[in-house]
Amino acid sequence: MEWIAWIVASLFFVVAFMGLIYPIIPSVLFIIGGFLLYGLIDTFDSMGWLFWTIQLLFTILLFGADTIANLFGIKRFGGSNAGGWGSTIGLLIGPFLIPVAGILIGPFLGAVLAELLVTRAGFKQAFRSGIGSLVGFLTSVVVKGVVMIVMIGIFIFFVT
């Protein structure tokens, strides 16, 4: 049964990493789901309170990484909260409207349009906010990817 548990957990981890590129997939839920399914199929014996405490802290970090990196990128480039919201909306809608490229174009256009329409910023400032949203998004992807690798590494350490 252990090999089935590893296969199922690994599939969930792969889907979680797909969530880095396609943000509608809740990556952290698939990581935790992989842990839980492994335990249900094989055993939870090696995943004690220390394991779950560490994973909870990393889960909180994953949720915060998205928001903080995006807002930091936009603020660093002189954007406003409206740019942050526009970027988030663009990130969710972009991949549906423009498959593959929408993951980058969506947040950029969302931030630019929000700055132009809500704050009435000039085009130059709105463009800078869009660039900031891209920087924030790409930073977030890297940070989340590293944290997810660490979470899986800790899982492997505890169960092997």
C-alpha cells in the first residue's frame, strides 16, 4: 500500500506545482491533500504534531507570499491598492481569456487598467504599476515554488 500512497501523494504534488502557473488551482490545498491521502492510504504514524505544526507555518507563509509579493511589487513601482486589486483580478481572469500568455498579461493589464480607471493615474504611472505587478507575481511564483519544495522535503524526511 505504501507505493500507492506515494503515487497518489506525488500526483497531488504535481497538481500543486501546476498551480504556480495556473493560479486558479489552490496549490497549498493539493500539497496538504497529498499529505492527508498518504496518511489515509498508508499511515499517519510518522506525521506527528511537530510535522503538522511545521506544515501549518509553511501553509500560512504560502498564503501570505502571494499577497505580500504582489502588493510589494506594485507599491515598489509606485502603484496603489487599486493596482493590486486589478492585478489580482487580471491574474484570475487572464489565463481564461488568453491561455498560457494570460498568466503574465492578465495581472499586467489588470493593474494598468485599475490605475487608469480608479486612481486616474497617468499612463506612465499605470504602466509602472503593471510592471510592478509582473515583478511581484514572478517573485511570488519563485517564493511559493521554493516553499512547496521545502514542504515536500519535510514530508519526505518525516515519512521515510
